[in-house]
Amino acid sequence: MATDSATLAPAEPRVRRPRALTPRRGPIARTVGLDAPFFADKNRAFWMLQSAGWTGYFVLRTLSGIANAVPAMFVVHTLLLTATGYSLTLLLGSLYRRLIVMRALYTVILSLAAVVVASAAFSIIETWSHATFVKPGASPVGVQWFGAILLNFALLAAWSALYYGINYYLLLEEEIDQRARLESQASIAQLAMLRYQLNPHFLFNTLNSISTLVLLKQTERANAMLARLSSFLRYTLANEPTAQVTLAQEVETLKLYLEIEKMRFEDRLRPHFRIEAQTIGARLPSLLLQPLIENAIKYAVTPSETGADIWITAIPHGDYVRIEVADNGAGGQDALVATQSTGVGLANTRDRLAQAYGERHRFATGKNEHGGFSVTVEIPLDARPLTG
């Protein structure tokens, strides 16, 4: 069912509700399961992982010793090795915090050297502990003190790789989040710029008409025009540049705009609305259609002594809303060339659609059956714009 001017709800500024304070979750974290709450406190996460890892080392080595029927003192030996590994990795972690900010080549070389030194120290302590608690009386000499260095090197190298892997992952997440914030801010700034690019000639012409009416002492018409202008500006200033409104609100704003213009052009401006009821809830950036109406007035109504008709229609088209702004002006093709080459009306609308919907929209221009110029826009019926 089509609806006309007085049946739509009045336009109201959209109130932006505060978002819940939930932890931000990065794209990589959502993919691999390492999510923000655990790493929100890096210090706590380090100690938890450190303690869990070396506890697992102690348990596994103890179970291995029990399975091989080693003496009971092997538990003391394993406990000492666990404490040694725990302490050495704390020292390595303290060193890596300084190395991670250096150039990659220096980080690799110095980290590798640190792992070799730590592995040698670990091997000496393990050899002494084994000779003291597991096989008392054994006397290792020479290279025997480094008998466990390969195993210890593999263990500490794995710990180092995990340390760097997690920290580089966190740095990458921060970079991705920062880039996403910058892209969002850039998109918002672009939308704001496009909103503020709306043709100021409307305001100039309206104020000039009000001034003329005052000089002609037509105070009632001047007051009415000023009141309508005040309402229109109040709406545009109350809404944020990136605000989204329903099609019903957008249409009511267009009618307010057309009422102002109709006081200038009188019977030369003949607007017609056909807004299907199924489409009035679709959301779109505020004042998206105003440049199209202004374009039609500029190229169809203004040049003609008899004026022109302007049709604004919105009908459902599958999962989309098809919105058309058409006129029967004599210079339809000339208007098309002029607006595409020099004007900002069509370019503004096209850019705002791209910013708001990405690839999920259609924008087309051309002649219509009335012999004038028409602009057709298709936007998703249920989906909200990407921004906002």
C-alpha cells in the first residue's frame, strides 16, 4: 500500500545508545581461541602459563621416572630441575622483554646465544643433581657435565619460541585493532565530510527569499518560511553526520525541505510521493536523498517557466528497497552530463552509499519515461549500513 505526505511519522533524531563495556576481541583471537579476557592482563597471563607449563614438566618427568622404576630420590631430582628451569626461563623472559623491541636479526642472535648459555647451565645443574640424588657416588668429568645440553636446549628453545609467539601475536592483535579503529575513524570522517558537502546554495536561496518577502512586507509568508527553515536546520544539526534514520524519517525530512522550496517556486514545483509501507523501516544515512531532490529542482524546476514534477518512489525489490527520484524536466540528458562532471549532488550520494553499504547497493542514473532525469538507488531492506 502506498502512502503519502501526512501518514508518515515525524522525523526524529536517532539517539545513539551506549554500548556495553565488553572486552574487545580481535579477529585472530576469535579464530584460534586465544581471546582477549585471558591476555587482557599480560602479567597475570605470563605467570599462569609459566606455572602451568613447569608444573606439567614436573608431573611428566616424575611419571616417567616412576614408570622406569627409578629411586624415590628421583622426585627430588625432578623438583630441583623444575625449579632450575622455572628460574632460568624467568631470567630469559626478563631478557626477551628487552630484545623483542630490537631489530629482528639482533633479537634472533642474542636470543639464541641466551638459550645456549642457559642450556649449558641447566645441563650442569642436571648432571650434578643426577649424580647426587639418583646415582650417588658418580663423578662426571669434562664434557659429561654437558650430557643433557641438547635436551635442555630443545626445551628452552621451545619455551622461547612460545614466549615470542605469544608476544608477537599480542602485538599483531594490537596492530589490527589499531588499524580497525583508524579505518573506522577515517570512514566516519569521510561520511561527515560528505554530509557537510551538501549544497549550501539551498540555504543561501532560502535566506534570500525570506529577505525578499520581508522587503515586500509579506511577513506571514516570511515567518512561515523561516519556521520551516528553522525546523529543517534543527533536524540536520541534531543528527550526527553518520546517523542512520528510517526511510519514513528521511521522507518526512524531504517533505519539510520541499515545503521550503515550494514557497519559493510555488506551483512550479510539484512533488509526488509513493512510499510503499513495506519499505518505511529500511535504514539509511540521514539526508542521503536530499541532494537528489536538490539536483532535480536545480535542473528540472528552475530552468522551466512551467516548472516540473518530481516523483519520489520507494518499493520493495526482493531483499532490497528501490528508491527512485525522477523528474520530467526538459534537460534530462544535459542534467546528467552536468551533475556527473561538475556537480557534487550525485557524486556525494554515490560516495555515501559506498561508505555506508560497500558492495551491497546499486546506484544508477538515466532518462525516464517522462522524458526527464531519474536516479535509482537500491539498498538492503533489513540490513543496517556498515558504519554507525
